[in-house]
Amino acid sequence: MTATSTDRPRGNRLPRLARRRQLLDAALEVFVARGYHAAAMDEIAERAGVSKPVLYQHFPGKQELYLALLDESVERLIDGLRTALRSNEDNRERVNATFTAYFGYVAEHSGTFRLVFESDFTSEPAVRARLDAADRLCADMISEVIKEGAGLGDDEAHLLSIGLLGMAQVSARYWLGNVGAISREAAEQLVTRLAWRGISGWPRTSDTSDAEENRGS
């Protein structure tokens, strides 16, 4: 059950980091419920159970609150993908782990995912710059694995990594909007199979050489 201002004691002194966490959690609730433009600092302060001056001591304005939530969300997603890519040396298992991590993030942090990718504020330059930087970092991580496993050049590997990242984003957003139509596990497996059937068309260079040698024998 979501806590309200009547549930939270007003005026209690908290350590700075704890207060910041409290304010960010309240802001997330309001942003998800109202959208960025309709959200008000008054409501965020009320939801957190603090006065507006306390809120402004930590965040000069609504945009700073939003960007702090965005940075946290993007960092969490990047860390999950990095861990997935390092989790196994088998490329098929890496693909599976990566899509599992992405869908897991969406399922467990649906509010922040919607806030990041479906907000009415994503066209703001400061927001767009952060999202673009996150996409580049994720694509770079995936691209390195593709180059190693598929024997492709930088440009080709980067293009494929962008395609895989887009597949994860779009399919996860669709699944989130239709939760109940298909289970998370089934969705992960479907998209993983689609991605693997495509990416496995570029085997390791050594695998390609072995296959050509076998065909010639």
C-alpha cells in the first residue's frame, strides 16, 4: 500500500541521504501518477511529509528531481545489462541473460521504466541527452560481445547492438502494457529466441573456418 502524507510523520529529522531517498520516492510516486508536467512540488512535498523549504533544500526544482530519478534508473538498467553480459562465456546464454535482465528490470521497476521511456518530458534536451548517452553505453557493451563472438567490424557490430537494444526496449514496453496476456518468462524466451536466431547467423571467425573446412572435407 502506498504511504500518504498522513502516514508519514512530518518534521522528523533524517540523515541527508535518507531524506533524499524519501524525497525521491515521493517524487517517483507523483511523477508516475501525474506525469512530469502535471506534477507539482507542493504535492511531492506533501507526499513526502515535509515542507516545501525542506524539499527545495535538496532539489532546486522539479527538473532536478526528475533527472535524479532518471540517473538512478538508467544506472540500475546499465548495471543489470553489464552483469548479464559478463555472466556467461556462451553467447546464447549471454543473449538469454541480457533479455532476462531487461525484462526483469521492467517487471520490477515498472514505474521508473515508464518514467524513463514513456514520460511526457523525454523530449527535454537534458533528459534526451541522458537517454542517448545510456543507449550508447548499452550498445557499446553489447557491441563488444558481438565483435568477439561474431567476428564483425566495429560498425557492423554496433549496428546489430542498436538493433538488439531496440528489440529489448520495444518488446518490453509492449509486454508491460499488456501484462497478463503473456507471462514474463514466456515473453523473455520468445524475444530471446528471435534475437538468437538472428545473431547466431554470424558465428565466431574460428567457427566459420571450421565449418568451411568441414564442408570441404
